[in-house]
Amino acid sequence: MNKKFKVLNIFDCILIIIIVVCSIGLYTSFKYFLDGSEATIVNVYYENKLVATLDLNQDQTLLLSQSKYPSLLADLEIEVKNKKVQISKETSPNNICSKQGWSDSPLKPLVCLPNKVMVTVDTGEIVVDGIDFEVGD
């Protein structure tokens, strides 16, 4: 049972090129339109409640202390630097929260479940009862 494999014909090559071009186009469009190029604020949530809003354009550090937020395993530090945010110091199993690295995109929230903390990057629009507000203007 020695069968020869058929070599790709011209239509197969054209199909592969079309799929690659469409994939690159979709990737760049999602990256351009949804990646947060206009992101300006960082929202910090503790137990699904907004506890702090930081400016992404200003380097700063936020410390959440265990005395004020009792569900934290220890004090937690959130750092904003070079228009990116990270959970820099925390206590969790294997330090999984700080291993997430830096984020500057609304598509990549930083979630620290052992400490019940979530950090999101937003575009600066705040919606209150269906009314849009711009932050910073």
C-alpha cells in the first residue's frame, strides 16, 4: 500500500495565501481597534467593588493594605509606570498575580483571585445611568 501523496496544486496555494492574508488582516484590525490605544485610566476592584481609579499616563503606586481590605492575603501593591500597569507585590500561591506582568490593554485585565482583586484598563469613558462622560476633559 504505497500511495503517493498528491502535490499541492495552484488552487491550494491560492487558498493558503488568502487564509494567511485574512488572518493577518483580522489580527491587525483587532489589535488596532480594540487594543486600548486610547486607554487612559486604570480601575481597581476589590470584591467586585471599585476602590480606586488611577491615571495611566502618570507613574504611581497604589497600596491596598490588609487592614483596610480583610480578604487580602497580605498587602498588595499596584504599580503604574510607562503607561502600563502591573500587580507588583502581593502574596498568593506561587505569586500568580504578579506573574501576569504588565498590561496596557482593555483586553488584558489583571485578575488576582486569591486576593479578590481585579485591575482593568479603560478608555476613560464613564457611563452613569446611560449617560456617557469623558474623563480628563
